[in-house]
Amino acid sequence: MGQKGPRFAVSISVTPIAGALGAEIGDVNVADDLDDDTIADIRRALLDHQVIFFRDQTLDVERHKSFTRAFGELFVHPNFQFGQENPEIVYVRREPGDEKILGQGWHADTTMMAKPPMGAILYAMEVPPTGGDTLFANQYLAYEALSAGMKRLLEPLHAVHNDTRVAGPNLDLNDKRASQVRDDENWRPTENLHPVVRIHPETGQKHLFVNPIYVHRFDGMTEAESQPLLNYLYDHAVRPEFTCRFSWRRGSIAFWDNRCTLHLAVHDSHDHVRHMQRTQIA
Ligand code: SIN
């Protein structure tokens, strides 16, 4: 599935930002009570462009949650639970001096779950004057560009996804970044298998579904046996012609389809704060 021009949308404007994926949505204030046609147009734009962006929005926690609920149930991320008032909200915060940031490697979100979230809605509250962009990669295009032989090889494979690289007491992430994650002794890893090639439940199109943050090996193989092919797929999946890059402004929103994209937060905010508020859709 390649990039398409605007279609179907009647109530919003849809302007692609790159050849591979990504479109900016205009003529909508997402904090309003949106009617069914507008929600359907936004969902259509998401399916057509894999990630969509809004500018100059104002979202408090309640409005962020209600906009998210228009597309499905709110997902509660198990690794960001600290007894806070709004368990569905994750703050992606970067402070000057942070050695690491949340999301700095290519990934789809939370793929250790049996049913990973379908999408995420990230809202920018404070952004650096330059830097701090987010990259996205279209995994339909990544799948389509593989040879017929590689597609046949991958078709029966499942990958083992777990969260041991991103949470738990054995990591030192919380010492290196402002975005905190569960690292208590009661934390337990979550592990699930997913097909390496998945069929998108809404578009019916095949896409690649592996990422270097959560995947450890192919089911039935060792890590050493799996790694060469996984490394090939990780490089292939993010070839520049499958990507787009979004530069944030305060009040910007990115809404990505987590089933058929990968993303990466660029770690170049230097001396500046970057503060984002994220929801996920179950
Ligand atoms: C994430 O991986 O959800 C965060 C992306 C970003 O901060 O740009």
C-alpha cells in the first residue's frame, strides 16, 4: 500500500507530507465533540496514510481521552503504572542532560502484549526550538518490497516479543532519562508471539511486524539463529523511502496506526525540554 492522495474526506482536509506515509489533517479542532462523519473521515485518513498529524490543538487530559475514545477503548500501559490519577496517560518527558529518551529506537508500541494497541495519539505540550522530531516507517511498503522468496520464507514464522529491554529492575533506564518506567521487584515480563507477516484487520493488507525493541527471536529458533535475518529485516523495514519525518510544534498531534508502522523519537533536543502526553487505543 503506497501513499494516496486525499479521498473520501468530506469534513476535513488531508495533505500528504511524504511519498511513503503521513498526512496532515486540517479543518478540525479535535477538542470539539466531533460528529460521526468527521470521526469516520479521520479514521479513513489514518488507514490511508498510516500516521496523521494535527497542528495548533489544545488538549487537556479529559479532551485527550475523549478524542482517543472516539477510535476505541483507552489502553492502560502496564509498564507506566505508578498509582497516578489517569492510568491511561503516559508522559513522554525529556529533560536537558537526559542520556536516553523514551522511544529512541525504531519500534511499534507495546508489542509484547497478546493484543498490542492499535494506535497511539501523542500531543506536544513543550517542544525544543529545533530537534526532537519523530520518524515513522510504513510496514506495508516494507513487506511489499521484499522478494517473493523472502516473503515465502517469512510467511510461516512467528516472532517472540517481550518487554525485558524496556522495563524491569535489571535496567538502568530510570537513572538516564526523565520518562520513568516500572522497575520494581514485583514487575514481571510479558511475552507473546506474533506472526512476522500480519494481515491488517481493517485494510486486509499484509505488512511486516517485527521491531528491534521487543522482538528477541523467531519462535522455534535460538537468538543466535534468528539475529542475522532479524537484523536484515530491521534495516530493510526503515529504508528512507518507507519513512516520513514529523517536526513538532507546541499543540501538534501525531496519531499513528501501531499495526502497520514503526516509529522512532530522535534524541537531539540537546539543552531543551520536550514534553508530550500520550494515549493508546486498545
Ligand atoms: C513513543 O515512542 O511513543 C514516543 C515517540 C516520541 O516521543 O516522539
